[in-house]
Amino acid sequence: MIGLRLIGLTVGASEEDTEALQLLKLIWEVIVNKPKREIDKILRGPSVLIDQHQKLNSASFVQALQLLKLANKYLDKLEVETHNIIKEPPNPIQQDINESASRKLDQAKQLEEVISEYLDNMHAQIQNMVKKDNNHVSGKRDRALELQSFISKHIVSMHVETQNITQRTYRKENKTKELQELIGRNIRTMRAETKLKELYPSRVLFIAAEMGNTVFLVELIRRYPDLIWKVDDNGLSIFHVAVKNRHVSIYNLLYEIGSMKDLVTPIKHTNDNNMLHLVGKMPTKKALEDIFGPALQMQKELLWFKEVRNMIPPSYRERNNNDGLTPRELFSEEHKELIRDGEKWMKETASQCMVVAALIATIVFAAAFTVPGGYDQTSGIPIFYRKAVFVAFVVADAMSLFLSSTSILTFLSILTSRYAERDFLESLPNKLMLGVLTLFLSITAMMITFSVSFFILYHKEMKWIPILISVVAVIPVILFVVLQYQLLIDVFHSSNISKYLFKPGKQLLYYVNPKV
């Protein structure tokens, strides 16, 4: 409970008001004085037996372990029975030639029976296990399904090989030897495929990195700097985990370790993926859920890729992984769907906003020729053209027309964009920001135009009417801001603040009281 509480420190909380952080400091002061091996053991946590080829999810974990237990049980039994059949009698010198030949014949027959029994029993057990697992999805590629397939192939293969040996071998001594070799070979193959090893998936260091708990990690690293070199069971450092889960504050710690980052960033993950390959993969939904719209999510992903590309050594930027993909190729492959969603979202947003902008342009254009108070019948000049409020009316109306027209043209350019991958980095977000901003300002100018017109008409008496109307006219502007707040903030953030996302303004690792 204490460990979970410490890991769950709220990012942004100062040590003065965080009881868990105070507790962490006290515990960590004791831990860092221990030998290095003990520190690693404490941070690593308890081990668990996990299949070395693939992680087991909760749905297949139980079944996979049952299959492994079943396979090991029958392998042990087959090995013992084979040994008992093959072992020499206590006094082989006393046997005559006939007895030896007879014994070889019995051994071959017994080995055939043992193999047959072994294959039949294992096949029956697997079938029963599969029938009981009604909730298992047959199309899912997990380790349990792979084990089922491998054991079934093993049964068929061993049965065929046994039949071939029986049919083609004439000398009984050769049959016994070949059957013995067949059994030994299959036992080794099965054990190699079902081998287990100890892994440590519960390392608190990497759980904190996965959760984005910068306070916890900073406190540990400040007192034990060697933690920056630690890797989890998949070969990932805390910075690789941060990149994988898109935690900016943890990633920015790389800027504080100087040239050591050139030794940390090249660390390779499984499948020969480096840090740039990791950022090329799609993150979890949780990592993107705070960003409004797929297009802005795509921009954030491009910013991450650009940042990590500049961070790692140049020689690693174009390296292929085991699948033959460079980081850029992996990024493009993984983000195809997000690009399609981003294009769809951007076009829908632009279309809807363009309709509103067109309506505003129509309204204010008409208002320019139907001025309050009308025109002088003789000169054709507006009657109230000398009044200051009339000048405000004209200026606000013109500004609304210009702004709405700019908004229309901007959204039109969004609709006609190529939607290439690089367009999502700056071009499309900047256009969206300009379009939304000019739309908002045009709405504001239109409401000012509307309100000022009543001050022109009621400038001598009943002034409470234009004042009341002006107050009410503010409501649509406020409503637009409230309803589109998240879009406005995210668009502004993506086009401006995001440029400085990976440039921390303060140090954390070497300050006495780090505040994240």
C-alpha cells in the first residue's frame, strides 16, 4: 500500500503539502545507503514466472500456464519411462546373444507403446482444456493459442516420425536407437519452446515512468543517479517508457543529464526498435485523450517524432528494426488511420465554421447599406454620419465583413489542402487557428455593430434600451467561447505553446526542492 501510494504522487504537488513525498524521502534515505545489489532488488520488486517469448495478458495467462504445466508433466513422464526402458541390466555380461537381441526387440516395442500412450494422453488433455475454455476468442493471437498450436503440431509430427521409423527400420537395434533419439529430440524441442524465465514486471521505477509521476522519479534519481541507466525486462529505460507513453515532463529530464543522454537514447527495445521507433508507434488512447480532435493529435505525434529525432544520435535515425522498417516508415504505417481521421475531422470542422462565417458576411454586408436612421433624401448621405456612434457602427460592420471573409478563405484553403503527413505539423493547425480566431472576432464585431445601431436610434431618450440590448448581445459571444473553449485552447496551444513543449524552463534533478 505504501509503495502504491508513493508511486501515485500527484504531479505538480510540492513537497510541503504532499505527505507521501515526505514519506518517500525518509524511506529513500535509508535505501540509498544499502549496497547496490540490495537497492536494485528493492526497486525490482518480486519476480514472477512469465513466458520469455511473449507477454501474457490476463485473458490467456491461466490457460497458458495450464498448457505449460501439462507439457512439462508429460515430458517428465516420457523421459523417465524412456530411461527405465533403455537402461542396461545389472550384469549385461551374463546375457547371451539371443537374450540381447530379444531385449532390443522388447525395448523397441515398449518405446512405441510409450510414445503412443504419451501422444494419445496429451492430445486428449489438450482437447478437454480447449472445450472448457468457452470464453477464449479463437482469432486472437496470444501465447496460449500459440502453445496449443505448437503442442498439436508436435503430436502430429512425432506420430508421423514414429510411423516412419517403424516402417523403414529392419534391424531392431536401429529401431530402438532411432526411437530413443526421436524421444530425446522432441523433449529438447518442447522444453525449449515452453521455457520460462524470471521477469520483474512490477518495478516501481518503470511503473512511475509509465504513470508519468515525475515527482517520484526526480526524488529517486537525485539521490541515486544510476537509475537513469536501469532498464526493464523489455530493455527500456525510464526515458523510453516516457516516450512510449508520451510523458513530456519525464522526457525533458534528458536535457539535464548532459552528454549522458547520447548513451541512454540509443538503447534498443525488443525487435531492435530504438527510441525513435518507439515514438513511431501509436500510443495508448489515454496519451491522446486530452487533445481535442484527431488533427491536433496527429500534430502532437509529429512534434514528438521531430523532437526525439533531434535527440538521438544521427546514426540511429534511419536504422531498420527486425521488420525492416525505419522509424519514419514505422511512423507512417502506424499513423495511417489517425491521418484519415484527422483529415475527416478537419474538413468537417472547416465546413461547419465556413457556413457560420458566410452567414455573418451576408448579414454585415447587408447592414452596410441599411444604416440606422436611413439616408438624407437630397444628398444621399446617412443622417447620423457625423455622430461618433455611427462611425463606430461603420468600423465594426466593416471589420466584421473583413474578418468573416478572411475566415471563409482560410477554411476554404483547409478544405483544398493535400493533407500530407507534414501538413499536420504546422500548415493545417495554423490555418485552423487563423480561421477560428477570425470567426470569433467577426462574431464579436457583428454583435458590436448590432448594439451600436441601437445607440444611434435611441441617442436622445430611452437610453436604457440600447444599454440592455448591448448587455444581452454579449451572451452569444460568451456562449461561443464557452462551447468552443476546448477547441480554442487546443488550437492556440498547438500553434504556439507546443513549439516550446520540449524545452524545459527550469531544472528538476539538481534542485533541493523540485516543483514539477
